[in-house]
Amino acid sequence: MKSLQQNLETIAANDNNATGAAIDQPAIEERLDVIDAHVVILNNYLRQHHVAAYKEIARRVRKLTILLSVDMEPDRKWEAQWDGLDVIIQKNKMFTTKWRHSSGFSEDNFIHIPVDTRKQLKSLNPDIIFSYEMGMRTLLCGFYRMFHRNCRLVMVGNMSEHIERERGFFRKSLRKTILRCVDYFTYNGPSCKRYLKSLGVADDKLFHFPYCIDPESVSTDPRATQSANTRELLYCGAMSSRKGILQFAQIAQQWSTNNPDLSIRLNIAGTGELQDSIAKLSTNNFAINFLGNCDQRQLRDAYRNADVCVFPTLADEWGLVPIEAMASGLPVLGSIHAQSVESCVVEGENGWVFNPESEQTIESALDRCMTTTAEDLLTMGIEAKSAVSYITPSFSANEACHVISLIATTLQEK
């Protein structure tokens, strides 16, 4: 156990130093031993980056079981795929509420109550439980943990201060109870860590468990040759008020009107209720190209054909698109309300940062982006790729196995 822990602490140190250097994953994995623990992960549903990381974790523990509330949520446009993973769909009560934020957006929010959690856990008899988010799922796991002293509960935190500060009284009260039930907590980014610390979570209870890049969504092909007079901007995501794409498009249109020597082509991968409003903004100098819902191959092509990735979200607890784009060699023009932008984008080096609630800062960042030379864009793309090269499924699994190893060692010593 000691050698495994030392290996993982070395990896964690690489992340904390934020060097952006590639990790020699094969060499690390050769030194890893299988951790003698049955780990159960409870989540809403699986996205491809979850699958990639969980497969790596499954290779490094005695047994991994995944409990899902649903196979896929209603607003997702892809099919569930978890080949090779041990997955159980729970009995679940799902409620749809309206999420309204002071930033000015509202959207559907799905609340899951996996009612058979205690029964499933009793049947599986896990050593370690990873439960996502600070809601009913984790509370139910906490009740199980109270009566099973040889089990440990880890809450997986995927959240940000910007989002959590507007949670209602019920959720805040619920989280006070959850804090007493959980043994350890993970955070996906710096804002999540700050939020958990604000709730009183001690440093020795906090561990990094980040999102990872799905390799199948990353372009490794040579970049397409671009026009000298047109800048290709790529937006990936829903055309919804939360994502800030309509306001960004309006500002981009105005910029192109004021700067007729350089055209903008905004490529949008995704669908949503704002598509008609965005389409009306198209002009001779500001073209909009709707790509629709893209599969992984189409997404790779979109990254390859773009100059810059834009991510103007008003609220995202992480934001996978910016790091996938950076891994594909694109600089990012991104919102401060995405932890991926906060963590990975360095102003003027591999992208540009703005506050999506301020039209002035959006316009200023867009101007800095548009006036960057083609040569400097290529250099920034290389810097972007280097900055996220370590964010692999193996790295994410290593971070999870860090806490798993420590817990397993503690349990064995009792």
C-alpha cells in the first residue's frame, strides 16, 4: 500500500504544480497494485468521460459496481454506453423543477431520489462508496453508512461557488445533515474546493477527483488551413439561456459590423430553443453555421476546422468543452463561470477570459481574440494542448484511487 500511495501522491503533486506536462501514464501503471476493496459508485447517469475514468478505476480495485438513477436524462441527445462496466439501474423517483438564477437564465433541473439505495448497498456490501453530489442520493448512502461501521462514504463534489450560493433553504439544511454522514469529500476544481471548505470541510478530508478528457472527442488530425480574412469560432453545447450563446452572438455580430475587414464565422454544434433567435443575427460579415447534434467523429472534425473555441456560459460547475478544445489544439475564449476555464485558461497565453454578465468584458475579450495574429493563434493552440495534456482518464482514476488507497489502508488496520 505504501508504494501505491507514494505513486499517487507524486501524481497529485504534478496536478497541484499545474505544470501542464504530460504524465508518463504507462510507467505509472506498471507500478500500481490492485487495491483490495469493493468500490460502489452512485451517479445520476453516465457520460463518456465518466465511462473512460471508471474503466481505469475498475482496473485498479478488486471490484467496481456502478449504481445509476437513470440510463440517461431526458435532455441528453446520446445513448447510454458503458461497455465492460458493472452497471445497475436503480429504482428511482425523478422530479423536474425549474432552476432560476440571478444571472438571468432558467432551465429544467432533474432531481433524482434512488429509493432502493439502502437495499442495493446492503446486497453489494461495499467497502467504499462514492456518491455524487450533496443531495438525496448521498443522504441515503449516509443512512446506510451509519449502520455499517466497516464502510466509508465519499461524496463526489461537482459544484461551484457561483451556482451553490443561490441554493434554497431546503438544500442548505439538507447539506448540514450530509456533512455529518460523509467521511471524505472530493472536488472537481478550485471553486468546488473553496465551497466545500466554506461549509467547514477540513483539508485532510478533501481530495481531488477531476473530470477527464474523453479521448474519442479530441482531434489529433493536422489543423485545417484557414482563410486569412475569416476567423472560425466554434461553440459546442445547448443553445439555451444558461449557456450565454445568444448574448455572445449579438456582441460578435456588432464587433463584425464595426470591423468589416475581418469576418466571423460562428459554428454551433448543438441544438436548443434559441436557435431561431441566433439565426436572425447572421450577416454578410457574421456567418452562422449550425452543425446540429454532433457525434464524436463530427465533434473532432469541428475542432479541427476551428480557430478558437468559445464558451460563454453563465453557470457551469466545470465545462468539458474548453478542455476538449484545448486538447485539440484550440485556444479558448471562455467565461469565468466555468471551472475548466478558471483552472486551465491563462489570459493571453492559451486563451482569453471574460465575465459573461458584462457586455463590456465580452466585447473586450472578443477584440483581443480577433486581433491576435494567425501565427500567434497557432502558438496559443500549442500552449493550450500542453496545458491540458495531463487531464487523461488515467490521471482522473489515479486521483480517485488516491483516496481509495488511503481508506483501504485504514480499514485494514482496524
